[in-house]
Amino acid sequence: MDRMKAGGSGGVRGTGGRAPSAGAPGTGTPAPPPGRAMNTFSAADVEKRRGVRRMKATATGLLLLVALVYVLATWASHAGAGAWADYVAAAAEAGMVGAMADWFAVTALFRHPLGLPIPHTAIIPTKKDQLGVSLGEFVGENFLSEEVVRQRLRAVGIGSRLGAWLAVPEHADRVTAELAAALRGALTVLRDADVQAVVGEAITRRADAAEVGPGIGKMLERVVADGGHRRVVDLVVGRAHDWLVLHDEQVMAAVQGGAPGWTPRFVDKKVGERVYRELLRFVTEMRDAPAHPARGALDRFLTDFAADLQSDTDTRARVERLKGEVLGRGEVQDLIASAWTAVRSMIVSAAEDERSELRLRVRASLLSLGARMATEPKVQAKVDGWVEGAAVYVVTTYRTEITSLITDTVAGWDAEHTTKKIEANIGRDLQFIRINGTVVGSLVGLLIHTVSQALGA
């Protein structure tokens, strides 16, 4: 029995006293990295192993007990103690057979019984990798299928739960703060030169691809129809009047300077004064009279120009050439590129300020979304559909990678250590099989002997 007990608790034999370890030279399996959780025993595992040893001792002690009973009953039968001794001996003999059979079955899971390389024994250490593959396939087929994923997510009701969570102001504040931090981090990581180049190239490409003439013409047409240009005209005419009042001498000097050299100076002066007075009168009347003929002429010019921008081929072509020249200037490209710096600074400042309009609007949107998700079935169904679709896509697309995590992890475990750890977790329950085998075997042996005696009588 000492030998049997040694076979029930010793290491795997037939390979030098140890099972081939994963990562051993010549096995072709990469060595597991140090510190792998499966290759260490926790305090709970140590306590479980003590429990397994106690149950092994109990099961072995019961086997020794029925063996002793068998010896004593057989001796008593030969000594003429009576028929009862035969019944006890038969029960004890069958109990020993049942105990030995179940000991062999339990031991064969973890190691070779008695160290003998009997086929189909030491199943866990020798079939560890196959068990990992089977486990991965089982998980992939039964847990990572589209139907299972959809059913589980639908039962959870992510849309309504997420909505109820977001509807709480404290949670909305937390999400807003996290989004602001993520936005600041993203803007900090981005290189200004790269973003400016992308923005400039995108604006230039978009402007080159689209003809601007018709769009400008439609906008100008609407502005003239609504009278929106009149304020601009008022501003220009008013500033022109003020400028003429302040620069009368310069205007008259300019007129006199353009006069022929043979004219007398006093004539040039009179002409300059007259031109100045007429120009000032014209500007003053145009400023003070909304129905001035010049204003009407300007309205007609702008209306005709808006029509030409939309329909006249030559006008549209000239606008396109002007557009290309403007976009090609370095100053314009610098202005487009510098717009990113201003936009980024504005966004970062708004993200850092808890009371900024940006963060307040985001918070309000989150609260509104949470309330709708918590109360409106259509919104819940839409969110659930998005989540289910994303989960199904990940599961169906990366199922092989997910299951390979199981198979590769199991393949990286040390065979002997894995065996001991599995035995520590389920070995105590398996020892009850030995105990049950002893008890059931004894009862069956007693029944068979009883029936045999009854039929023989």
C-alpha cells in the first residue's frame, strides 16, 4: 500500500521522474515568461493541496481498513466462525477492488499509476496542449458565437443602463471631464506643422475643386435683394465725406498738379476748388439721400455683376484665375496654416475651463442623451443595436485570436506545475470517488455474495 500511495501522490514517471516541461529544450515549445500566474502557488492553492493530502490519506486509510477486514474475515471463516464471515469477506474484497479501480482512475488523470507508462494515463500532463485546443474551440463555439453574444447583450440592456447612469449629473460631469482631458491630450500630441500642412492642403484642394463664382454670385444676389449692402455703402460714403473734409488741401493740390503747364495758376486754383466742392457735394448728397441716383446705379451694377458671376463664362473664368492667384500667395497659405494655432488654443482653453460654453454644452448633451436612453425604447434599441453590432464584429472577426489566447496560454504552462495546480483545485473532490468506490464496491460485493448463496441454496 505504501507503493500505491506513492504512486497516487508522486510525480509523473516514465520520463526520468518528471513530465516534459513546456519550454524544455527539444520540445519546440517556448518557455513561459517568468512570473506567469499559472506557475506559482498562491496561499489558497497551498491550503487546497493540504486538503487534497488529507483526503488522500482518508481514502487510503479506508482502503487499508477494508483490507484488514478482509484478512480478519477470511481467517475467521477458515476458523469456522460461521457464514457471516464469508459475507463480510466478500464485501471487504469487493470494497478493495472498487477502491483500487477508482484509485487507478483518479491517479491516471494526473500521472502514471505506480510510475508505469500505461497507455491512456497521465492524461492532463500528456494531453495538456490538446486540452487547451479543445477548450479554445469550446469557448469559440459556445461563448463567442453571434447568437450567444447578441442574446447576452440584449438581456443586459446596455442602452437603458447606460442612459440611467448618464442621466445622473455627477456622472455626466465625470464623462465631460474625461472627454475634455482626452481632447487636450490629443491636441497636445498633434504636431502643429503636420496639422497646419493638412489643413492648408485640404482647404486649397477643396477650393481648387469647387468653382466659387456661382456661389459668390448667388450670395451677392441675395445680399442686394435684401438691401444688406446698403450699410456698407453708408459706411464707405460717410468715411469718404469725412476724409474729404479733413483733406481738402490735398485734394485741390492733386487737381492743380494735373493741370496743363500753360494754364495760369489762379485758373488751376479755381478749377481745383470747384472740383473739390462738386466732389464734396456729390458725396454729401449720396450720404444723406437714400434714393440718390448713384445708389441706384450701384444697385444695378451689383445686380448685373451677381448675374454675370452665375452665368457669364468670361466673368467666371476671371474669378477662377483670381482665386488661383490669391490661394497661391504665401501670405494666404500662412494665414490658412496659422488658423490651426488659433483654433487649437481656443479649444484647449475651452476644454480646461469647467464653465466654458463647450463643456457646458457637452454636459447638457450628455444629460439629455442619458434621459432619452433611459426612457425612450427607440433610443435604447438603437444603442443596443450599435453595441451588439460592434461586439459581434469584434467576436466574429477576432475569434481565432481570442481562442488562440487560451491555447497559447495553456501551451506555455509547465506540465508538472499545471498538473499539481489542477489537482489542488479538484483533487479533494476526486478523492471522494475513491471513498465512494470503496463503499459502493463493498455493498455490491455483499449483494452479489448474498444472491449467489441464495441461488446456490
